[in-house]
Amino acid sequence: MPPYRRILPFLAVTLFIVGWHLALLSHPASLVPRPAAVAAAIGELASKGLLLKYVVASLFRVTWGYLLGVAVAIPLGILLGLSKRGEAAFNPLIQLLRPISPLAWIPIAILWFGVGDLSAIFLILIASFLPMLAASMNAVRNVDPIYINAGRNFGLSNLRMISKILVPAMMPEMIVALRLTLGISWLVVVAAEMIAVNSGLGFLIVEARNTGNRYDLVVAGMVLIGATGLLLDTVMRRLERIDAVRWGYAAR
């Protein structure tokens, strides 16, 4: 990678911060905090031990909800994708539920699980399950039939056909779906924490607004949400470099 490619992201962030600061110089009465005040607020959270606590709380909920949703959605999506009758039976229900915002489930989540981690995990499970289910079904349909026919010619069982041929052929498309679904899950956990729990980065934003109009903490929470989301996406992009996946991108 050329050296300038490594500098460009930092340059863009620096220009944004400078523009933010200059814009507030011309509007000194604005309620929007300056970058230095936001940095001080992040330092305040760290000194009180709240920074790590809130980030870990949000990551805990995302991890459980996301992994549970993916663990159920991918096998079910493969089975439905292989069965035309199963897809015909369940696809209308999936397409009916998929456009419903996960946040619309908040009253039901609170009714079933109360206010706490289980409610947030349930919402994230819903947010990750339906997109991954649809993506898995679509990935199965996009596998070149020549691979399936080759497996049958070699006498592979259904289980070995799925593990040795179908899953590797699906991987490039599934990695993209996993990245997008993780982003959705991260958005949902922040929104859920504003309503259904009393910890996490979403809770930090609401609490800072309601108890003293601490807009420096509000923006600090936004910065932490963005930085953590960027870190999660960077980790997911590493999966694209796995040799077993890269061949699929080259083939496209």
C-alpha cells in the first residue's frame, strides 16, 4: 500500500475536527461542544472508570445477540435455500417480518424480558437473524450448479456437500452479509440502550442529556459509538483476507 493511502484517513479526520472547531468559533453561543471539550469529556469518563464499563456493556449485548442470530440464521438459511418447497412456504413470512424495524419490537421485548440485558440481546437477535437468513438463502441460490453437480458425481453425502462445497462457495457473499449485519446490530444496541437498559453507550447519551444537559458527554458518546463501530468493521474486513475466501472475490 502506498504511504499516502495510510495518511489519507487521518487527514480526513483532522480536516473534519479543524472544520468543526472553526465552525464553532463563528458561533460561540452554540450548544454544540468544541472538540477539546469532547476530548475532555472522554477523559472524564475514563478517569471515573465509566468509559470501559459502557463500551464493554454494549459489546457484551451485541456479541450475544449477534452470535445467536447468526448461529440460527445461517443453518436455517442453507436448509431453506436447498429446499424449494421450504423456501416457497417460509419466504413470504420472512419478507413480511424483515421490513419491520427491530426497534418496533422494543415494547414486546420489555414485556417479555423486562428492562435489562435480555431485552437488548433479544432486539439484536431479531436485527441480525432476519437479514442473515435472507442473505444465506440468497447465497445458496447464487452458488454455481456446476459445483453441486461435481459433488454429486463424487458421491458426497448431503452433509459433506454442504460442508465441503456449499459453505466455501457461499463464503465471499456471506462475509459481506456478516459485516452489514454486524453494523445493523451495533445501531440497534445503541438505540435499545436508550430505552430498555441502564448502561452502555446509548444509555450514556440519554443520561447525559437528561441530567444536566451535558452535551460534551453526548457528543463523546457519539464519538465512542463511531470509533467502536469502525473497530468492529475493521475486524470483520480481516475475514476477507482469508485464503479460503479471497478466491471467491477473484472469481467475481
